[in-house]
Amino acid sequence: MSSPPDDKVHCCPEALCRALAGRRWPDRGWRLSGGRPTAAAVLVGLFEARGQPHVVLTQRAGSLRDHPGQVSFPGGRVEADDPSPEATALREAWEEVGLELSQAQILGRLGRYHTGTGFVIEPVVAWLRGPFCWRPCPVEVAEVFELPLDRIMEARIDEEVRVYNEIGELLRFPAMTYQGKTIWGATAGILWQLREALRENAN
């Protein structure tokens, strides 16, 4: 008698590293018609918790100038003395949530994501090793939470958030909801790329 199919998401860091290295990801998101984009990087941090893989996310403080209150990955602007996007992502993760550098194993990058607010984001994927003691920076982070990867794999991508830009155009963004939090914009777009990589990793 055959065993029932295992519907849990599995994430092998070594296999995911190979999948990321073997693919050239296209740029995603919104392209600005003019101006110089601000370089940024985020940490897409994967880890095992309670028997299944998760990704760490934050809810940004409501007082921030850029994207207040939105769900985000730890990350931020590239500083002049950051030698690489990986260095930016790890520095920001330490500053925002207290992640130790020794806890992160870099696996690769997803495709750059352009935001309508003038940022071009390099998503840096890493495998994190606990135990974790998240220490959210109160100036930047309202909350740290852990999103199960199986929620990403099953998420409806036809949910949407509608916002108007500065000239009154209605823009629609893909979105998902988890524990009452709406995940949309660049964060949702990067999660969809991660889902693609995980599906390739499973094949």
C-alpha cells in the first residue's frame, strides 16, 4: 500500500543554493520613467521552526517616512561603505531584528525588484540557524513575525491592494493575508519569486 503524498514544504539549503545560482532572474516590479533609483537590499531569511520552514518578516513602524506600517523583509538602503548587497542585507537584519551575522548562510539572490517609490531592491536569500531572540528596533520595526513557507505556496495571488499614485492613477498590487496582516507590494513580489525558486527546487 502506497503512502499518502507529503504536502509539507521542504527546503534544502544546498539544493536551493544550486537553484538560485543556476538561474538568471529578470527584474520585477515598477519601472520609473525618470530619476535615479535608490539602491537597497533585503534579507529573505529562511529557517526551520516547529518542524517546518519559515521566512522572517517585519511590520514597519508607523512613523517611518518610507512605507510606514507595511510588511517587509529586514533591509534598507545600501550605504557607501557596504561592499555588497549581502553586506547591506546582513547589516540591516542586525540593526532591525538583532540577527547575528554568524547565524546566516547566504544562498544567493532573487531578481531585483523596482518599487514605485524609487527603490531598486536586491533580495538576498539566506538560511538562518537558531535559536533566535528577535530584538526589533523600536524606531524601525513594530513587530517581527514568522511566515510558514507552506502559506506562501498556497497563497492566493489574485488578492490585491489598490492605491492611487500622485497623479490619480489606480494601481493594483498582488497581495496575501496572514494573521490579519496584508502582505503586498515589493514584499509580495519577492515572495512570489521565492515560491518559483522553491517549486524549481522541489522538481
